[in-house]
Amino acid sequence: MNNVIKMGKKVLAVVVLFFLFLSPMCFAKASKNQVTERELLILAIMSYSNNQQRYVTHIQDDEFNAKWFAGYADPSELEGWKIVDIVMNRDAKKMDGFSVVAYKKENNVVVAFRGTGIDSIKANKGDIIFSREHPQAKHVINYINTLRNASFTKGNTNIYFTGHASGGYLATFALGKSLSISELKGKVKKAVTFNGLGIGYIVNKTMLKNLLKVNPSQLVNYAVRGDKLSEIGKHFTKIIYVDLVNPKIDAVHQRVVGNPYFPYSFFADEIFAA
């Protein structure tokens, strides 16, 4: 009996040592490998670039950086991220202008959906919100279906969806679709939107049920106070607001100044601190 008690004490000691020393190291490693909100924001912005290159940090475009980052960040922060897939349609008529870029670093994949522009949304918001899905929704469904067999999503991969403006709509739509696919739903960590257009109508009721059941850790919506686009449609989780700020540098495009539509304001909030 004494031997059994002694053995039990040894096992207990080993368990205690694990939780005191090894377990924190494992948790720290897991935390380190997670994609930050700041990285997701930068990658959502980079989806707008027409100058996509294999390694994101190689992009040097002063005009683009001034317009979208306004002195608060730039692509040089994306060390180690590379493009693993890209669909770029500059013509609004081709695939309804659908564009998406998949970035990968280590075992993390970020699928960033490009917004289509505020003028396009204003012109079509009645149809998009009340009677039909966004014209690009069907392309999101096709793209998500390809992800189940994509080489860059194989193995122990974490998948994140992100997008700004109508790209936020598409990221939310992608989350709803992926949660119905057995090969993907265990890999998808979350979708994060920035000034995202909300969803009004979804044909697939299973997708709708998926989104109605998501929790705030699966779908995170950020918006700059005063942005009108994010007031349209349903977001499924509460919107987290940040305040509008002024650009740190002189913007190349004057419309950037004081415009809550552009996402540089997020960088000034502590959530997105470097």
C-alpha cells in the first residue's frame, strides 16, 4: 500500500511540474503562432494592391501606402508572409470584380477579400441588402470549395478570413460557407472585418444558421465611428468601434483626410498596437 501511495505522489509531482513549467511554454508557443489583429488589418489592406508580389514585404508603393496606411503602418511589417494564391480582377465585369489574395506564414493562412469600392456599394446596396446576395457571393462559394483541396491548406493549418468594406461582407460569407465543409471547419479560426458591409440575404439557409450561431471570437467586426458602409446589413456579432484619426503624413489623395471609410484609423487604437 505504501508503495502505491509513493507511486501516486510521484505521478502527482510530475503532473504538477508539467503545468508549472512545460504547459506555459506550450501555451506561449501557441499564442506566438497566432495571427494578430494588426497583421489581419495590414493584409486586408494589402489585398487592394495591384502590385502583388510573392513576398509581401517587397512591395514599395509610396502612393498606395500614403492612401491606405497614412503613416501608421506599411508592408515592411509583414516579414515572412508570402502570397500562396491570388485571383485579381481589375475589370469590374470579369467575375463581377471578385479579387482575393491568400497569404501564408508558417502554418497560418490569411484569405483577404478585396473590397469593390464605396461607389459600387452605394449604387447597388438596395439589391445587395434586401433582395439578393452580393454579386461576388457566388465567387466566394467557388473559391472556398477550392480551399478544401488546396496544397497550402493541407495539414495542421489555421485559416483566417479578412476584408475591408465589401471585402468584409465576403469574409463573413466565406466563414458561413466554410463552417459547412468538413475539411475546413476545424481549421478556420475566425473572420475579422474592417468597416465591413453587413449581410442582408443568404440563399443557403445552412450558411445562415452557421452565422447565426457564431460567437464573438469566431467573427470580429471593427468599424471607424462615422463609417456609413458598416451600418448596412447584419453583422451577426457586435461591432467594435474605434475613433476617426488624422493621417500622420500628408495623404497623396485628399479624400483620405477625415474619411472614416479608409482603414488607417484602426492603427491608432490600442487593439492594433504594433
